[in-house]
Amino acid sequence: MAVRLVELLYFDGCSNYLAARETVTAVAAEIGVSPDLRLMEVETPEAAEELRFLGSPTIRVDGKDVEPGADERTQFQYACRVYRTPSGLSGTPDPEWVRKALLSA
């Protein structure tokens, strides 16, 4: 299986990115892939716009957000991100989204 580029975008002060990193690591190990995981700190609201940052944490696999439908959004923000997962609101994406993104990239 090819190496996947995984970008984890975050801003300092939002601790959810640590749990998101753990999710990526755990899911990747579970499915037997070794992604190229890159942590990318977003430092300003202007950088959030430039990077199309939907909030912290944002996980992209080969350039695509793991949250279904998120790539169509245009409201970029320098803030913590809240995900609407099948099990309710969460500060991190659903592990199944990460799994699907890693397998389909």
C-alpha cells in the first residue's frame, strides 16, 4: 500500500489535536499503513484562510479532509473545530472517517 500524506492542522491552545494524532496513529496501525504524518501549526487567522482551515484539528489525507462533505465548505476559521459524528458532537473526527480516508486515498 502506498504511503499516504496525512496533514494534521491545528493551532496552539487547542488540545484536541493530540487526540486526533492518536486516532490517526491507531487507525493506521490497525489497517497496516504507515502514513507520512505532518503536523502543521496554523498561527494566524490569515493563515487559516490561506490553508482553508476549518478549525483545530483538521485532518487531511492526500489533501482531502477526512470529514465527509467538508471539502465543500468555505467558512474557514481560527478556532477549535467541532465534528458532528455518528455518536454525537466531538472535538475529533470519527475514527471510521480516518479509516476510510486512509484506505481510499
